Amino acid sequence: MSWDLQSDIDEWRSRGLWRSLRELESAQGPVVRVGGREMVNFSSNDYLGLAGSEFLKQAMHEGVDLHGAGAGASRLVCGTQAAHVKLEEALANFKGAEAALAFASGYAAAVGTLPALLGSGDTVILDKLVHASLVDAARLSGATIRVFPHNHLGRLERLLQGARGRVLVVTESVFSMDGDLCPLEEIVGLKDRHGAWLLLDEAHAVGVIGPQGRGLAAKTGLESKVDLQMGTLSKAFGLNGGYVAARCEVISWLVNKARSLVYSTAPAPALAHAALASLQRVAGTEGDQLRRQLWQNLELMAGRRPESAILPWIIGDEAAAVERSRALAEAGFLVPAIRYPTVARGAARLRITCSAAHQEAQVRSLRKALM
């Protein structure tokens, strides 16, 4: 049996779905260099503009000086260093939880956590629009998977009524492609009524929403009611990595059972050191100032007060979205087209994200180019 991969590639190209890596020739920031050209970047998740900041570069240098470059081993062998422990203690405090566990990425946090907690005979109930990492994690768990239409509380309740075994509801505070919020208070009420647990992915909310940028759970005062708060260090914190915050016994269980943690070399301790510095800035007065600037930019871009830092510009047709992105690139704006399978067929869009580091003139220029 021959494997004609080229025909698959050709077919994918013909549907306007082919992707390629885009090399940045500069540090991450509101202006980046691509292909020898400077472009205003409206595609990054660096919401507070910290990724390329002198502050974080200095923190990384300091982390290397204190802890070296690599961890050398997995967390359970000899890879856990003081920087990891301090970061996890700070994350737990930040998220209003008893304990926290850091992973190499948000994806690793997802695929480590769900299979550690669920198995055959259990049920995981997903919002239809949760991130692909959570879908993959649910599949890996071996639990029965049930999906409810996006933010549809009535369907969620019916699925909870029929669920068996240990039951975990999985949703996001801010959905990554539409930028809308989940109805957290109502979901908490339903999961409590039916004896289920809730995993809330706060990836796009942390640093942006809630007091000190602590996320939607903190904004709604429901931190103690969310069993698992998952998040990332790769967006508003300006670095990379993931975490889960929960009760002590849950975190201890994950230390023993989360395969993406047990069988992976620990994240670089210098990165953990820098992440702690970033968290402290995000939660402090400098973070409040950056959030105010971010929301000013978002209101200017959207012409209203949006729900989050993600502003989808729906086009529909995949090829049309690619062409619109290309035209914006010619005008000096980096706004990639988002297409199937990241979003549903026929729901292609430009996914616009603002940063606290964008200048008012840059925001106005993109808004004018879109009109």
C-alpha cells in the first residue's frame, strides 16, 4: 500500500487550509520584523507587552545566574529546584488555591491532568469550543466524552443528569477564538447540584480580567468553587509554561500520576524564576497600569468595551480570510487568518489581539484599514 502524502497536501492547499511557519526576525513585541519588513503585530497573545520587555529579559538573566540553564532531570528525580517551588507557591496564592503545579506548557498541563483524574467509567463534559489540548486530554483519559453546544446551560444540565462515574465539566473563562466568556456562576451552580467537578481554563483571562488580573474565577468570587484552575504562563505573563491550581490532595495526585510531568524534564529553573517575577508584576501596581492601557486600546479598536482582549473579525470563507490577511500584511499589519480546523468550516476569521504596548496611532491605523 503506497502512501501518497503529496496528494493530501495538494488537496489541503486547494481548500485554502495550508499553513507554514512564519519566522520573526525580531523579538516579540507590538512591532516585529518579518521577511525583512517591519509589521505592526496584532496577532500575539502577549497581552501586557511583557514578552520582549527589558524587565523580563533581566529576570531571565538573573534566573540563569542563580539556577543555571537547564533543570537536568524530571521533577520527581532531581529536577525540582527552589525556583519551581517558589513559583508554585506564588501561583497558588494568586489563584486563591491551596496548591499549584507548574508544567512545561499549557498543553502538557491539560494532557497530564485529565487522564490522571479520569478513566474508563467516568465522564468528561466539554464545551464544544474548548481548546484542542483539552479535547486531546479528554480522549487520552479514556472517559466517556460528552459535548454541549457552546455555553448552552440547558444541554449541560441534561448531560450532567445522565453522567456516570466521576464527572468533570471542562470549560474556558475566555474562549480563544471568539473572545467571549463562559457563564461561570451558572456552570458552578449546575456542577455543584450534580456533584461534578469543574476545570476552568483561564489561559486568556489571567493578567487581563479580574482583580490583580487573577482571572474570571476571581472576578466572580468563585475561586473556591472551581475545583481545577488551569492556566498558562505564555500569554499575559510573557513566557511559556502551564499550571494547575487546586486542593493539596489533587496536586499531590498529579505529581504522582500526570504523565506529562512525571516523564518530562522539568522546565528550566531560570524560566520559573522569571515567571515568578512576571507574576509579581502582573499582580502589582504596574500590572494595573498595563491593564488600564490594554483596555483603552481594546475599546479604541472595538469601538466599545469588549469582553476580553480577543477581537474576532468574522469573514466566513477560508480563501477570503487568507486574502484579507494578505492585504493587511501588504499594508504593514500582521493579522493572520484563522481557519478550519482551528475554527469550524465556514467560520474563518481574522483574530485581532491588542497589547498594552500598542500605541494609539497603531490601533487607529488598523481600525481604519479594516473599514
